[in-house]
Amino acid sequence: MKSFNKIFTLLLSGALFVGCNDLDIEPMGSTVTEKQKEEVLKINPEMALASVSGISAQFGAFGSISGGAGSDDQSDIGIPALFLQMDLRGMDMYSVDMGYNWYLGAQRMSDGLPTGDGYTIWRYSYNIIRSSNEVVAINKPNINLENPDENTNTLKFYVAQAAAFRAFAYTYLVQSFQFTYDGNQSAPCVPVINEENMTEATKGVARSTVQQVYDQIIKDLDLAISYMEDNPVTPSTVIKDKPKRFISLGAAYGLRARANLLMCKWAEAAADAQSAIDKSGATPLSIEEAGQPGFNDINAHNWLWGVAIAETDRVVTTQICNFPSHMGSFSYGYASGVGAWKWISKSLYAQIPSRDVRKGWWTNEEGVSANLPDQMNAFIASHEKDAARRERIQVKFAPYQGRLNTTVNASDIPLMRVEEMYLIKAEALGMQNVSEGLAALTDFVKTYRYQRYNFKATTAEAFRDEVWFQRRIELWGEGFSYYDMLRLKKDMNRVGGGWPIACVYNVKADDPLLIYPIPQSVTNTNPLITEGENTLGGGMPTPVEDPTAWSSGDE
């Protein structure tokens, strides 16, 4: 048993801890032999659950890429860091232009150098990929589909989790390091590293094309779905506390719906979105439910998948190094404590109809929201003395357990909500038949958000722009806005948004500044990716004039 425990500890370390290799691809096989791995599985195949749990834990870990518990990088808070980084890099959300905004490099777009914040996305993603590769490599060979034994369903479930986690990570990478799929299929992107090539990849691995990355994403999600269909082993059977930290069959369909949408495979995207809705059993927030702060509980009926946070997690015990601190307007932390609020763009806010319940996800020109009880409106006023700054502050995300100014920022983080599936379905249907897509969109918005909704569209382009607008509102602050902008090939125009003056840009959709270059740490260590391949990214835009911008003296 001591031998088993030692071997298992080594196996598990691949899922829980980061390596020193900047590619994060080195397998644990150099320490534990394949025979030993098989012995672990024969002793207790369900021990693979700990490895899958380790990958899930990475999604909300503090300091996972900057030195662990002793890290002083207060932006290193797991996948929610990517939400903040990429939303602030876009044109729908902004914060203060000072150091208390820990994602200021993204907001200023000064992070587009090989030494910039692209490294954050690279490292988070390849950490997940590395750990997922281990789970697939160890477990998949032991699945015998022709003569299934009692462990088959369990092993299929674990492999499905790892494959879906890996697809999720590659989806981040493919959208960050190259332009969108449509028209760029043969363009160089990021290396595809899986269980088949991870050993030789330690010697260096070349960039794969955009098409090859998407091929891996779809392959992984096809596998995950096939392994979870009709499988009695589900997230709720293997873990009782917050099972939506794992990927259900519905969430796997949701991930494939996202990928098909990115590839403009409309029929497939619509079908997968409908399957995600049906298989998950999730239902959208009602108008009444949406009319109050929330988005902090993984057990909510509209969530398919999320980051589970516990009060004892290091990301919580830091008090200020977590998503509610950076984003939340009612929690103890950077937003309310020093005024590093997160505002919605002035121009986007102005487009939201006054009777759309989501208008109240931000404060109005008086600095209050009709969605909030008096004590919450008073809390904003007491923490932001400048009346002009109280306008358009986000109040979408509730504090943990609804406690104002709580120092226990243990809110769960949404990774997939069923509302997104309704919007994917509508867009995908509309790109095949405008009237069919419009009917789906109208039904969703009128039923769940704005009863008087009555948009008319006669062209696919106009309809798609309307779905984009609905996504910009509905998914605000959840990490989608920048990638949607790239996917739809829209200019990144902050003029009229009320941004700090040094951050007002108007960048054309095909400008390489919108894409991250390969990190310098990778080109320094990977002989098959050189600095000369960094044809994208570099530098930062030049600010443009905007009468709505804050003057430099405001900071």
C-alpha cells in the first residue's frame, strides 16, 4: 500500500502542480513507468477522480502560474483572470487607469508584446492541457469497449472530463493567438500537444494551423460526448458537493456548440446548442430572477458548468486576490475598496432599452439601479464619493451569500450558462434562415429579459449584429466580449464609451495588434518556434480623441 500511495502521489502531481517547462507538456512518465500507472488503475481505477478534481481545481487556483501560495501577483486567480483580462482588452468593459486595476496592461493594450499578458493565457491553457493529457494517457488504454468490464463506465467518464477540459483550453488558445477560423484555417497558431505526442514534444514542437487546433477540439469533444452518452456515471454520481465543477453531457454539447459556432458550422452549432439545453435540463433565469444581483452560485438552475470556490481556498483567504474583489461592487476588495470598479461602455449601455431587466445590471445616470434594494444602492454611494463615477457601475454579480462588504469572497464563477445556448441556437438558425433565427431570439428575449422586445431584421448581417448585441449584454463580464469581437471581425472602437483618455482606441478588425504573439519564454525554450514566427502582435495602439473620455487628472 505504501508503494501504491507513493506512485499515486506522483501521478496526481501532474494534475495539481505546474511544471518549470514553459510549454507545460512534460509527462510524468519520466518519473512513473507505464507499468506502474497500470498497477495504480488495477488497484483502484476510481483514484483517477483525484486527478480530474485536480484539473478542475486549477480553474480557480491562486498563484498557479506565478509561484503558488507565495505569489504576489494578485491578478493570478485562475480562469476568472482571463475573463477580466480579455473583457478589459475589448470595448464593452473598463476600469480605472491606475495600478489598482490589476489588468491594466490588457485595458491599455500594452500587453501585446512577447513579454505581455499573452503568457497568462498560454500558461493557464497548457497547464490544463498537460494535466488532461496525463489523464487520457493513463486511462484511455484501459477502456475496452468491445468487452467492457465493471470499470469501463468510470474510466470513460474520467477520460471524457479530461478531453473536454483540454478542448476548453485549446479554444482559449486558438482564439488568442490567431485570427478567427473563417478565412484563417491554414494560418499558424499554437502547438497541438496531446497524449500521442506529449513525450516527443518535450524536445520542441512546431505551431499547428488553426484548422489542426480545431480538429483537436472537435475530436476531444466528440470523444467526451460519446463517452458520456448513456453513461450512468455522471458528475453528480462521483461528487456530491457542487458537481457542476465537472463537465456534464449537456456542458460537453455546449462546448461543441461554441466550437461549431466559431467555425461557422451553423447546423451543427444549432443542434449542439439544443442538445445542451435538453441534456442539461437547465432553464434560463426568469425576468424576476434576472432583476436582482446573482451569478455567484454554481448550483443555480441556469448554470451548466462553473468554477467551484470554497471558503478555505487560497484564492479566498487572500481576501483581495479573487474575482469578487476585482469585479464585485458589493464585496471587500479592489472594486469597492479603492474605486477600481468595472463599468460598462457608455455607448453600449445607452443602447439597452429602459425596460429590459438587464439595464439594471448597471447603475444609471444617478448612480442607482432599479434592480437593487436600498441598502445596496446606498453601499455604492458610500464607497464612490464622486457622483459622476457612480454611473454605469456593474451590479450584476452579487456578493458571496448576499453579504454586503463581505471579506469572504467565495463566489462560484460561471463558465457556461444555458442562456448562452439559446443565443448560439438563435444565431446559428438565423445564419441559415433569418426568420427562423429571429423567432428563436425573440422568444428568448421576450420570455426571459424584455417583454416588449420587437426587433425586425431582413438580412443575415443585421440579424447577426442583433444577436451580438444580445450577447454583449447577457454575457457581459463572463469573458466572451473580446472573442466575439474577433469572431465577427468587428473593429475595436472605444470612442464614445467613457474610457480613461489614455485607453481610447479605434483599432481595425484586421490589425495584428488584436492578436497576442507567442510568448518570449516559449520562443526562448522551444527550438521549433522562433522569434521570427511572431508575425502577429507587438506594440500598442495610439489613443484617439474622445470627448467622453476621462482626463488624465482624474486618475
